[in-house]
Amino acid sequence: MAARGHVQDPNDRRLRPIYDYLDNGNNKMAIQQADKLLKKHKDLHCAKVLKAIGLQRTGKQDEAFLLAQEVATLEPTDDNSLQALTILYREMHRPELVTKLYEAAVRKVPSSEEYHSHLFMAYARVGEYKKMQQAGMALYKIVPKNPYYFWSVMSLVMQAISAQDEKLSQTMFLPLAERMVEKMVKEEKIEAEAEVQLYFMILERLGKYVEALEVVRGPLGEKLTSELQSRENKCMVLYRRLERWPECNALSRKLLLKNPDDWQFYMSYFDSLFHLIDLAWTPPAEGEHCVEGDVQSSVAQAISFVEERLAVEEGKESRPLRGPYLARLELIRRLRGRGCPEELQLGEPLELMFQYFVKFGEKPCCITDLKIFLDLLMPDQHVQFINKLMEAVPLAVSEEDGVALPGDTRALQRHLCVAQLSRSLGLQHALDPAGKLDLIRQLKVHYRHGLQFGKSCLKTELQFSDMYCLMAAHVYIDLWRETGDEGMLWQCLGLLEEGLTHSSSNAQFKLLLILLFCRLGAFEPVVDLYSSLDAKHVQHDTIGYLLTRYAESFGHFAAASQSCNFSLRFFHSNQKDTSEYIIQAYKYGAFEKIPEFIAFRSRLNRSLHFAQVRTERMLLDLLMEADISSSLEDNVKSMGLCPEEDDIPWADMRDNRDLTVLTSWDPKDRQLSEEHRRQSLEEESAWLKVRSLTLRLIGSLALLGHSPAPRNSEKTAENGVAVKPDTLRPLLAQLDTALHNAAQFTEKGIQYPLLGPPSTRLVPALASGSCQCQATAFQLAAHLQELDATGLEDASEVQTQIENSFKSLIAQLQEMFNKCKGDLLEVNDSQCKTQPSLLENLVFFVETVCVVLWVSSYCGNVLRPLKSSLQKKKKKKKETNTATPAVFSVYQEYMGSLQALITQVVDHIKGLEASLIALKLGGLSLEGRALSEEEGTFVKSAMEKVQSSYLRSMQELGELLRKRAETMRSLKI
């Protein structure tokens, strides 16, 4: 509201107090002030709108909307009212109403540049590209300014991008946009760089690369000045697309002579060189090789060029550049890949990498630079390479620990680089358990020794030696996975907790702690850790899975719902935010960014994570709030859930997860592969399919309802919409298919790297019997639906199926409960052992019981009137000897068994809760672990966090189950 601008209006003084109240968040006072003003000035439209804004912000949306529409129907043209209505409609997420507002204003004041401009931006918010084109041209006719003309051109380009028919884009929209720009070029009216950029974009999309090249190289190209080497970069792109390798080679070489440290030009140079070699290109006998100058088209010339760059680099005294040294290694790799013997002329990779380390080893980037070229070393050179590097690290042996330690940060960085390279070569993985424990000891000594160099660091800065701590944690994880000794994991957690006390902003420590706590089934500490990461914007999509994957799995339903809401807020604001970015791009002429913003919005709308959190949040809300059938129906309606519709874009879903967010120095064979990524997406999609169908089945169950209307009449829901009688069965068939496909996937037994994607809940869900039991429950609902439709007299077979389903459900639930028995946390001597799978099974049991109770409620609603009708018939006919169908007595038995089982589980949870409270981890002896007193404190702190989390899980699960048990009284018939 503060940005309303200076308005020359006599009423501005009267309105100012209302604006101030709204700006300060005092909405009630704003409403009161507006009411006072309206008593004196009934026709002050803006006061009404400001009151509507106050009402909207106090939750009275309907009242606010009616008040706003009162003003909107009068078609106001004063700035105050229009701007206030724009703000209100934005807050209501109704941007389409803003367009109607300014359409009316433009009709009344057709010569207003401001209103036409606002109308264009209003269309931009809703993506009405055709109307944007028309509005842009109308604006240009009133005020012939170049930006307005090119707004219209860009809107044509957007019509081309968004058109379903590619042919239409190429034959109508883009050629028209091209002609419009060409008109301005001929009239010499092109003024700004943005206009040239737009022309370039149009030609590029039309595939007219030659024409685009002429534009860039011609007089118009001189306007491309905002980015460094903008013209050259565009030329390079076009040369590659046109496969003009001589020009590409010559230009790359020319640019490398100017800037020998630009890696992208080395890549272009090498790519073009080998293309020319493959084409057996020969330079012309006379004249220049090409428009860009001389071309190099042989390996000998490439070797000579790289060595010349190196000679220049070696000869200068200023700061050394990494590019020429890395280019030599890159050329060796390419020559080796092609089997060219000339690679030997460049030298031995081991020696060259050593030279590189000597020059740049103290830079943190040295590890990432050399890691790429480790495959140039032979396996028998690995140890030799590491030993040679160690010779270039100045270390002094510590008398206390017997470990050679660095004397300053530069030596520390060199040693750290060697340690990271050693792990990347697999030398650490090859050690036996005793060797790994000794390595951990050394790494911890290095870590603690290095802390002295960071005493003056701010809290937000990382310690110089943090990577030692992280690497030691990785070795602990190796030992845990190899030996199965959970003590290694506890020590790893303790070490990372210690690391966080010295470096509270280290994201890698936090991410690894999140991963490990989740592996132990402890979600409580994860919430604070993730919150402290302070994830921003798109990170909610890329790393949000680390939180939401485990939230519900371990019974922290309230935190899980909060986590889902946190992610959903970002996705829902994406639509509005992107519209604002697009508007700003139009205003400032950043036309090339507009398609990027549109693509970004589309990528988020089709995000796998978005679909997952949306589905899980609705399931969680039902789980926590919907206790009996009427409540279930209310909840489903309030969510706007439509069981017939599947709104997940399965065909073009985007996996936006960052699966390499955790630092890893593992060798290539242990790293995350493309196959792992593909399998992970397949697994995520399979689990999402099951969850989505479960949600839709619950929705269809809620909407079935049970009305005492005549049997053959069409049933209607409370909202008057007829419920389709065949919703349940088609969805059940789809669920059966999804479960069959999921079972086939789990049989593959896929294992991902620990630092890669987490497995979904699919495998434990099938192993616990949860999915199968829920499917049986939904099948029972389908049988009851059939019984309801046919009546008792004609449904003996259906009655038998129902009776069998009741018995089957109890048997399956009992089997599920058997898989939940055992202690979550066991303490023996100095050992602390966890069983997170029991907790996950218990959560599956509680989820399944909720589904079973919803189905049972529907059963009661169907059987109750049938029983009542049967008793009335008996009384009329006075037939006391007629046998009552067994389905009623079996239902009563089933309800009794279900209640007994739930009571049993509630008691089991109470027992687990009591045993967790009784555990005294403070007195646990860790003598056999060779830990200092301080290390032992951190380990016990981690154990206590897991214990507290388990306790919280038990409390939430127990409370939810007790609530559900209480509702069972209403299910009797």
C-alpha cells in the first residue's frame, strides 16, 4: 500500500489515515475509519475499496468481494480506486478481475497512456498474449514510443511459444513478429539493445541462423554491450548451430589469446578442432582461412597452441591462471579417448597433475579441478600419486598425537586436498576396519588442530578444517555399513554435533545430520536442522524432499503437516511471483528473460515434489481431522477434492530434486549414476501413484454417503451434484494395477548410494501389508455399495464376500500389528541399538486403521437402515422365526475384534512410551569406544535426541489412535 504513489486528489488527505492503518497492519481500525468517512461521503469509492481490503485481511472474503464488486460495476476511473482494487484483487488471487477493471477505464478514457499501460500489465499477469499484443499496439498508437511497439512484438513471440501447434508458431506468429521488427530496422528506429536482443531471439526461434549472424556482426550488433563479449558469445552459439567449425575454431582461439582463463572457449576450441579433423578440413590456398581469421585444424597445432599459452603463463610474474594447465590435461583426455599417440608429447598426466597441485594446491578449487582428470591415472599409480602430492605438503609431526600437522591455512588446504583426492581414488575405502579407525583418529586430530586458524572467524563463517570433520563422518558411515556396528553411527552423529558447535552455519554438517537422524527414525531434531538451513525460494523444491520424505513416516504428523504447508506456500506463490517477474522484464526490456520465467513457472507446476506434498498434505489433514464419516465428508468437500479427476501431470512430470546436495568424494563406481536417478524417479512415481489413488478412493468413499432415499433413485451429494456410482470400482482397479507394478519394482531390490536419493516408503509399505490391507478395505466398501444397490434379498453372494472381507481385514491388521512388536531403542552395556522399521510399521498400522474405520463407518451407514427395514418387515408380517442375515452379526463381531485390537495397540504404544521414559542414556558407558569425555557428551546428546523423538512419535500415534477408538461407539448398528 505504501507504494501507491503521489495522487493529486482532493480526497487524498481524507484517505491517508486509512492507508496508514492498512500499512501498519491495523485492519480493524482501517475498517472503522472507512465507515466514518463513508457516512460523510457516500460516493467516495476508494474508501469502500480500502474497507474491502481491511475485510479481506481479517478473513471476511465474501463481504470484501461484494463491496469491491459494488465499486467495480460503477467502472471507476480515479487512480486511488483503481490501484486499491488492483491490490485487493491480487490479494484475492483474482488477477483476471483487474483486466476488466482497466478495460472499462480505457473505454472511458481512451487517450490515457497510464491506463493502457496498466491494462497491458494486467493482461501479462493472466498470460493473455493476444490481448497483450493488441494493447501494446493501441498504446503505441497513442504514444509512439519504441518500448510499447516491442511489447507488442514480444507478445507475438509469447503466442508462438505458448501455441500448441508448432506449425502455427513457425508460419504465423514468428514471421509476423519478424516483419514488425524489420519494419523498424528499415526505418532506422531501433534504439535499444533490448530491441536487438528481441530481433535475435525471433530469428533464432525461426531457425534463421545465417540472418541472425548477420544481425550480430552488423551495425545492430554494436548495440549489444550490456554483457562482456556478448557479440562473440552469440556468434559462437550460431557457428556451432550452423556447424561452421572453421569460424568457431578461429573465434575461440582469438578469444583465448585475449583471455586464456576462460574455460568455455577452450571447450569450443577443442570441439571445433576435432570436428575439423574428422571432416579432413584443409585451409584455402589463398586469402584468409575464414571471416574470423586463421584456423587450426591439426593435433600438432593444438598441442603447440596449448604449450604456447603455458609458456606465456610460466613467464609472467602476476597471479597464475588455471586455464592453460587444465587445458593441457583436457587435451590429453580427448587425445586418449580418440587413441591418438600424440598425447605422449604433452607429458605424463601424473606429473602434470602434481605440477598443477604445486601451483594451486592451496586453493579450495584444486580438488574439483583435479577430480575431473583422476581417470587419466592408471590404477597402479594411485598410491604413487598421493605419496608424491604429500611430498609437496609442509607438515610438522605433533609430539602429542604422532600426526604430521600443517603450520598455516595454506598447508592445511594442501593437506585437505590430498585427503579428498585419496578418498576420490578409493584408497580410504580399501582400508580394513582397523585402518579406517586410525584414519578417523588422524582426521579428528587434523580437524581440532585446524580450529586454531579460525578463532577470529565470525559465527556465520565456516572453519578452515571443517572438511576433515565431514570426511571423518563419511569414514564412520563406511564402517557402519561394512560392519553393521551402530556404535559407528552414534560416534558419527556425535562428531557432526561437535562440528556444528564450532561452525554453526555449515550446511553440509546439517544435511548429513538430517540424513542420519532420518535413517534412525528420529524426525524431531531434523525440523530444527532443516529450519536452520534457511532454504530460499526454489530450494523448497530442490531439497525439500529431505524433510517431507520422512516427516509422516515416523509419526510426527503435526510437524509433517507443517513441513508440507511450508513447501506448498512456495509453490502457490510461484504463480503470482512469476507474473511480477514477467511484468518487470517487460518494463525494463529484458525480453530474453520472459520465456525463461514462463519455463520456470511450468517446471515448478509440473514438479514431482509439488505433486507429492499436495497429496501427502491432504492425506495428513484427513488422518488428523476426519474421525467419522460425516467429518470425512466435510473435510473432503472443504479440500475441493474431486475423486474422478487426476490432476497430476504424469506424462511430463519434472524431477527437480537436487540429488547431489550432499558433498561426496566417493570414487566413480560408488557415486550416484544416471541409472540410479532414473530408478529413483520411477520409484517416486510408483509411490505417488499409490498415494494419489488412496486419496481419491478416500474421497470417493466420503462422497458415497448414504441416503435413505428410494433405492433406484439417483443419489446426490449435499451440494446437489450427483455422485457417480462407478467412481469406486474404476479407482480400485487402478489401485490394484499400481500395487502390482509397485510390487514388481520392489522385487528388483534397488539400493542407492547413502548420499544419493532416499528410498520412498514403497518397500516398507508393501512389506508391512499396509497397502494390501487398505485395498481390502476399499474392496469391502465396493461390496457394500453393491449390497446397498441390490438389497439383502438378491445379494447372498455379495453378503458372503462382505463377511469374508470383515474376517480378512482383522487378520491382516493383526499381522500388521505383529510386525510392530519389539523395542524401538535397546541399551545393552555400551551399545545403543535402534529399530526404526518398527516405528515405520506402527505408523502404517495407524494410517491403515484410519482408512478401515472410515470404511467401517460407511458399512454401518449402509447396514443400519437395512437392518431397521428388515425388523419393520418382520413386525408387520409377525414372522419371529425368520433368520436374520449373518452379515449383521459378522459386522458386530468384526467391530468387537477391531476395538479389541486397537485397545491392544494403544496399550503397546503406552508400553513403548514407558520404556523410553525409563531409559537413562546419561549413565551409558562408552568406555570401549576410545572417546574423550567431550566426545562422549556429544554422542549421548545425539542419543537423547533420538530418544526424545521416539517418545514424541509414541505420544502422537497414541493420541491419534485413542481419538479413533472413541469414535467407534458411533459405528454400532
